[in-house]
Amino acid sequence: MEQKKYTDIVRLGHQTTEGVLREGDHIIIQEKLEGANASFRYDEETNSIRAFSRNMELHEEENLHGFFQWTQQLPKEEIVAGMVYFGEWLNPHKIKYSQYEKQYILFDMYDTVACEYVDFAIVEKEAQRLGLHHLA
């Protein structure tokens, strides 16, 4: 199973964003949180939840300050196969979110079958279903 990295975010006004937004486009603006970009997905072959930082697959020793262990507590049978859940693992960095420390904030999902990010309404519903925090 290949790791899916979240798309790079380029600031509006950069030369590569010219023409990206057009009148009538539906956009969602979310707050940028100061944490660690992290994702997880269910692997049907191994019947396990696999966890990733932005650049590597995580395991017991390389665990992104407890993110790997947190994912292993998720109910496998409730994680949608073929979906990559992207979020921010709030671990103290420059900005401290003391009431949310060691919590996961879901901000997007990627469908590996359709090869596209899902509609944000699906992200919101999935966060509610799994009891995850999300950016509304």
C-alpha cells in the first residue's frame, strides 16, 4: 500500500495559483492549525489501520508523539476502506492548543478508488460518525 501525501498548499497570489479560482467556484476556507500533518487508512490485506506522518509510515517506535498509538485504538470495522483520512495531530509546537493536545482534527479525506478528494459534507459526516474533531 502506497502512502498518499496530502496536496501541497500554495498561498493565493503565488504564480502557480493564477487562474485557480474562477467566479462561481465553490470553495471552503479552513483555519490552518499548528500541529503535525498526519493521516490514517484501513488496510484490508492486513486487517489493520496504517498511520502516516507527512513523510513516512509510522510504527511503534516512530509514532509522531503518540499518533500511531491513537490510530490503533480506532475501531477498524468503522474506518471506510479505500479512504485516506487527513488531519492535524495537535502536539505542542509554536502554538499550543492545551485543550486539544494529543487530539486529531480531521480536515479532508481522499477516495483511493475514485482518485479524488471527497466533498466536504462527507468529511463532516465522517468526523461526526467517528467522534473526531473537524474544522467546520
